[in-house]
Amino acid sequence: MALSRIIKSNQTLVKSIKLIPPNSSLLYSCKSPLFFPSNQRRPICAKHRNDNFLSSDQINISNAFISILIKQPFSPNNPELNNLVPLLTHKIVESVLNNLKNWRLAQQFFTWVSSLPGYKHNIYTYNAMASILSRARQNAQLKALTLDVVDSNCSMNPGALGFFIRCLGSVGLVDEANNLFDQVKRIGLCVPNSYSYNCLLEALSKSNLINLVEIRLKEMRNLGLEFDKYTLTPVLQVYCIAGQFDQALSVFNEMLERGWVDEHVLSILVVAFSKWGEVDKAIELIDLMEERGMRLNEKTFYVLIHGFVRESRMDKALCLFDKIRKLGFCRSVSLFDVMIGGLCKNNEREKALSLYSEMKELGIDPDFGILTKLIYSFSEEEEEMDRLLQQCWEDVGSQPKNLLFNSVLEGLVRNGSIDTACNLIQSVMGNNRNGGSVLVKYFLNEKEVVTLNTNSFTSVINGLLGAGKVDMALCLFREMVQFGCNPTLSHCNNLIDALCKLNRLEESYELLRQMKEMGLEPTHFTHNCIFGCLCRLEDVEGAVELVRKMRFYGHEPWIKYSTLLVKNLCKHEKAVEACKFLTDMAQEGFLPDIITYSAAINGLIKIKSVDKGLELFQEICARGYCPDVISYNILIKALCKAKRVAEAEGLLNDMMLKGLVPSEVTYNYLIDGWCKNGEIDRAMLCLSKMFGKEREANVITYATLVDGLCNFGRPDDALKLWDEMGRKGCIPNRIAYHTLVNGLCKCGRSSAALVHFNEMKEKEMRPDSYIYIALISAFLSDTNLPCVLDMLKEMVDVGNLPDPLDKNFPIIRGAICKLLEDARTSFSIKHLIAEGKIPDVSLLEGVEGRHEPSI
């Protein structure tokens, strides 16, 4: 929509909102509530109208109807009612409806009247009924009434239409309001004016229907209807709700130019800034309002304070709180709760305590939620908690002291003062092992003695477990039982879980036994904690035995632990035991998933039993399992490694027939297998298939093929593939460069290898020692001794020269000998020897022959 200029997003608030002189007539100075000024507010629903518009006779008739209706259950055959029927008029019906306090009775009367011969409701009686139903939030009946208005062809003026639209909008029936508006226009029951449109815009804005708002504005413009203050106010509101900053400011400036800005409009924008997190801009706008003699209402102040606290801007929240204090607005307990909670969250404890004192001075009784927030905030140090309790102890009043005690314990635990919490509860139990706590004086006195309950122990035990102090938690748990507090299932489960994570299996079983003695049945979680411990300990027999017990309770073992056991067994080359475990699990009625079976297949393969892995794979397929891509990849990798690539390709075809999409890893295994089998063309064909399945080759794919092509004497094809990799946006890594340089050296392409070697270094990739060896070997083959010398010097500079005992050192020795014999390089090489940077080969005769040269 084009309401005004577009406000650039980087403009400041002051620039976005046009400032005008404080005394300008463009600004309203009326005092308004959040939605509309009281003297200009149009009610969402009809108020009970007085009877001034009725004659005395009509008032008497109306009162007669009401007295009959409220004295006895409604009956359409009531003779008293039937006697009054000839006197009924629309005004009397409207008056009766407005004075009935029960919506059901009003609807019964409305329905009865509509059934009378010769009577038909007009828009005013419909509006009276709509007002009653909207106030009672009876949406279903209001929807039916809306349909009846249209079906009865009830004509109406624009104001009456607007009123009905407002009734619908007030209960969120926006679609019904929008449809009614269109229907009465189409049928010709009403010609809407600006007021009618404004009522609809207000309803649409509350439901954040921006598109519909803009469509209706366009309609108004096309019809030549004038915009007014009440047209643009809901537009501003809908943009603010939607967070459309620029559009909201554009509408605001339009209203400012036309002199339609009042406190309500500014309040909308201030609240919006708060919701957008623009706290500073909200404060700036509040200051601007005050300069022009405007002020926010009480409700808006509360909304803003909540927003500022949410954004952790307690400085600004305190500023508004001070304004509320000066304006004399009521400060409720809920407002103090929000402020104190925000200050406690920001660790501004002294300010929170100051507000708490102010509450007491005002005679506002703090609720337990406020005390809890303060306790949590002041519980970092025992001395601070002591200071707080001194101030608020008398205010607890009727609040149970044990509830306060439990909050103190929870606060200490939350702030990490677990030892203090443990010491305090021990003191209250009478076990002053650590000299007691300074806080115990509040909870052990002659007048009021705290009665410990299960909740008192819960937070401390959980805190000890969270801190890893399992033994202390167990000790406190036993003392709780001895003290007479009944442990809960949660206590036992948390302790068993902690013991199992430490592999303290025997203690877990002992606690499980105690649970049953106390009448607590183990849960799914209880059994799985122990099952997980058994799996980590690779106790196959114990795990299977527990599974049998779990079946009795109807508990299913967690797959993640079964998989863990299988992986651990396979890791220690116990794949046969892993397979037996899976068989036992299946016999107990718990079928492992494909992930667990995949782990077993992988384990069998690792102990050189590829055929056993295949056999298990085929077995689970026969049982109806659907292997995933990972399962296939495990077998394809193993078959390729065993040089059974044709079988691996058969598995690839099988997985595609089952609707699975091979991954890049799948194709990489096959390409590597074909390359190592010496069938480079089949490897290239596999790459083509990969592209055909819309799979992107990665750097591993290209590096594998480059290596394969070079190994089979096809360096030109390798270089073409390298260029293709770059064109496809696949960036080579260090390993890929190593592969290419090494391959080109083996193919006698030392010049090309040197080019890519330098390119690699330009990309700040450090070559490995064997790459230098490969280049030196290639340059020696080409009798390019200057390049050999350069490579040798670079190896010395970067610290990559191999040790004399290294298997590749004979190549370095041979290179040094060649360089000493050549007049072009002998001086430089002798200088390096003299400096001790390379060994004197004449002193290494005993080393010669120990290793064959290798690249």
C-alpha cells in the first residue's frame, strides 16, 4: 500500500518520526486508555441501553415481559406471554434483550419472538442479541446469528453493520465478519461507509491479517471514502503486531501529518518498540510524549515493564517503575513480582531487596513466589542467605516453614552450594557432622520446628548426583529412609542411573532389590539403566538374563545399548559372541534393528569373515528386514577390499532395485575397488553412473580416479579429470594434490608435477616428505640435477629431510652422490654438508643397502 513515504531502515527514531513543536495543534492532548480515548471510544459490544427511547407504556410492557421471563422457566405456551404478544414492537424486544442478564434466556426469548406470526427482527434487535452473545463468548450461537441476518434479508445502515462487525471481531470471528461485510454489500442490504470499513479494519488488525487490511484500504480509496484517525489506527496496529517496522513508521508519519496522533497512537508504537526489542527507542518515544504533555496509561506501563524485563533492560524497567510511583498508579503484587524477578535474574540483589522493602511499606503482602525468587538469588553464599532470612522471616506468616525450608535448599543447590545444602539438612536432622549451618537457627527453634518431607531431600540428592557426588547422595538417601521419609521412584531411578554410569553394577542390583522391598516397581528406565551397564561391561549372559526379566515386566530393552554391546564385542574381535547375543535377543522376542545387525556384520568382516557377514546379511533380509544404505556400504567396502568388486557391484544394483539411493561413499568404494583391480575403465563408468543418479563426486572420488589413471600410465586423462573437478566446483585438498603430484612423478611428468606442487604451496598446503622424495626421484630420472638440488634445499629448509634409517633415504643418498659428481651442483651440496644440514654420504656406507628405495 502507498500510505506515505517509505522510511529507510537505517534511520534513527528521531529522524523517522517527524518532530513538531510541543504546542502544535496537530497533537491531541486528550488522555486515553490503551485502545481509544474515553470520549471517542466506540464500544466493541453494546452497553445496556437505558429506556429513555421508550414511552412509559413501552417501559411497562418491557418490564412485564422481563418479570415473566425471570420468574419461571421459559415456556412458549405461557398464557401471560401470549397475552402480551399483540403489544410487541422492535423497541420493546430490544429493551427486553438489553435487560436480560442470562444469555440463554435472552436467546430463548429472541427465538420465540422470531417465530411469532407477522413479526420479523430488524437490525437493532439482531445487534442487541449479537452484543449479548459476544459478551458471553458464545461463538457458535453468534455464527448462527450472523447467517440468520443474511438469510432474513435484514436491511441495515452503515453504523449498524459496523456494530455487528465489532461484536464478531471482539470474539475473534474475523472470517465471519469479513464474509458478512461482503455479503451485505453484494445483496444490497447495506452500503458501507467509512465507519463500517473502520470497524472491519479493527477486527482484521486484531488477527494480524495484513493482506486483508491492505485490500480493504484499497477498496476504501477506490470508493472515494475518506480515511480518518480510526482508519489508520488499526493499520498502524497490524504493522506493529507483525513487526513490520518501516511500514508502521510510514503510517505513523501519515497520521502525524494529518493531526491524528494522540496518546493511544503513541502507546501502540511504544509497545511495538518494546516487543521488537528496541528498548532505547521506546524510552525515547516516551520522553517525547512527556514533552508534549502526554502520558501512558497504567496498562501500557505494565506492558512495557514486562517487555523491558524480558529484554533484561532492568535500568529502563526501573525508570518506568519510578514513573508509575510518581504518577500514583497502583503497584500490584504481580508488578513487584516481575520487577523483583528481573532484578534477581540480573544479580541486582540489593535493588531487589529494596523493592521488597517498599512492598512491605505499602502494605502489600509478598506472595511465596517473590520470596522464592529472592531466596534463589541470595543463595550463592550462606551469609547472604542469612541476611535475607533476617529481613523476610517475619513476613512468611502463615506460609508453612517447611515450604520455605525446601525453597532454601533448592536455591542453594541451584547456585552450586550443594555442600551447604547438605550440611543444612543434616543439621535439621540432628546430624551436626560439619559443625552445623548458620541457617539452621531459623528452622530449629522452639516455636516452629521444620518437618522434613521427601521433597526436602529430593533437590539435595539430585544436586549431589549432578555434581558427581554419588556416594554422598547414596548416604543421604539411606538417612532419608531411616528418618522416615518414603523414597520415590524418581529417587531410586536417579541413583541407579548414576551407579550404572560408573559401572557399579552390584550396588545397582542391591538398590533394585531394596526398591522392590519398599513396594516400588522398576520402570522401563530402571531396567534399561542396568541393561546399559551390562552392555558396557560386555556381560552377554547378564544382559540376556536381564532381558528375560524385562520381558516379564513388559519392558523393552533400548536398541542403543544392544548396538553398543555388539559394537564393543566386535571391537574386541568377538563377533561370534555378538551374533549369539542377537540370536538370544530374538528368541526372547526382542528383535534388534538394522543398525544393531549392521554393527554385527561389520564385526564379522573385521575378523576376516566377509562370507559370514554376507551370510548374516542374507539371513536378516530373509526375515523381512530392510537394510539401509549404511548396511550395504559395509558389505560393498569389504568386498571391494577383498577384490570381489563384481559382487560389490551386484549389491549396488540390488540396493537400487529396493528403492535405496546409493551415497557418494557407496560409489567411492566401488571406484576404489575397480582401480585397485586394474579395471580403470569400469571405474570411470562407475563415475558416469554416479552423475546419472544426480550424485556429486567429491574430492575423494576424483583423487581415487587420478591415482588409478596415473598407476596405469594415463597421466593425460588424470590431468583432464583434475581440470573437470575444478570446473564442477570441487576444491582439491592436500591429499588430492599429493595424489596428483605423486602420480605424475611415477608417470615421468616431472614438469607437470612441479607446477601442481607449487600450486599446492601457494594454497598454503604443506607437502609431506614422500612428495619431495617423489619429485627428487623424477628429476633424477630426467637428469635434472638443478631441480634435484632445489628440492633438497627446500626439504632441508622445511625440516622434511628423512632420517638415514628411513626406507626412502637411499634415494636421498643417491641424489647427494649425483649432485657431488656434477660441477653445477657440487659446490652447493658440499656447502650444505659443511654446515651439517645434510649428512656426509661417505660416512654412511654402513647404512647403504639396508632399505630398498621406495616412493
